[in-house]
Amino acid sequence: MQIIVLLLTGCTECALLAVMSYDRYVAVCKPLHYSTIMAHWTCVRLAVGSWASGAFVSLVDSTFTLRLPYRGNNIINHFFCEPPALLKLASADSHSTEMAIFAMGVVILLAPVSLILVSYGNIICTVVQMHSGEGRLKVFSTCGSHLMVVGLFYGSAIFAYMRPNAKLMNERDKIISVFYTVVTPMLNPIIYSLRNKDVKGALRKVTGK
């Protein structure tokens, strides 16, 4: 249950972060058409698509991982149950499973990252053409928090899952995995709330005292 829930929520977050970058692209580059493009049912379809892609990748990864035989040592040298940690305990050749996990990593990690890069590439082009300094500041304020989460989450997740030999996981990988499972979710409310004027005002008062 732990490996399935972990993969489902983690993979869904990958897709949702890409959807959020598209939302920011539309807001910055096509502001007059935003309400038309990002209509209610469009948002619903994007959300359902994110959960569906997360469920698909979770199903494939967990199926390939759990079908392997595990005999002898059954102590996972990790903080939680995830595919790279389990593969170290497999008592059979896990090459096909590693390739399946790598392929799913391309689908749920590299594909969303490509969409994010394209979205922010267009956003940067639009910002460069802006003549208003206030407008540029507003765009950076809107996109900065999202980019921070993207960097932390995708950077650590790609390092953990996009390697041809998952059995090479060591102590350093255990620490890195904490970033995309614990640190990033904990930072999300803080990072995104910094866009709120009330929170910014309260933060200034605290730092001023």
C-alpha cells in the first residue's frame, strides 16, 4: 500500500506541476483569453488527466517491482518503501524492471519538465518585451514560487529515478529522496503563501521586530 500511494501521489504531483506551468503561461502570455482557455471544464480535464497519468505510472512501476521474488533479507535500507530501495532486495535479475521504471520516468518526469521549460521559455520572451517594471515584478512574483518547487521536486526525483542501475542506491540517495517526499510538500504552503499580501505584511512585521 505504501509503494502504491507514494507513487500515485508523487507521479500526480509531477503532472500537476506541469499543468501549473501551463496555467502561468496562459495567464502571462494570453491574459485576455485566460478565462476562455482555462475554463472550468478545461481545468477539470487537466486535473483528471494528471491523476490518470499518475495512476498509470504508479500501476506500471508497482506491478514490475512487486512481481520480483524477494527471498532472504527483507529489511529495506530506506526511510520508506519505494522501487529503487526494493530492487536492492530482489533475488532475481531486475534489469527489465529497472528499464520499465526508467521508461515511466521519461513519461512522468522528463515529459512534464519539457512542458515546463517550453512554458517558461514563452513567459521569459513575453517578460522581455514588457515595458512596465511593475508588470515584470508581478510576473516574477507569480512564477518564482512555482519555479522554486519545480527545482526542488524534479531535481531530486530525476536523480533518484532516472538512472539505468537503480541498485546503486546509497546513503546519499536516501537523503535526496527526503526532498521530493517530505521537504517539498512541507515547503509548498510556505512558498505559495508568500504571494499573499497579508502573509507578506505579517512576515515584514516579524522580521522588523
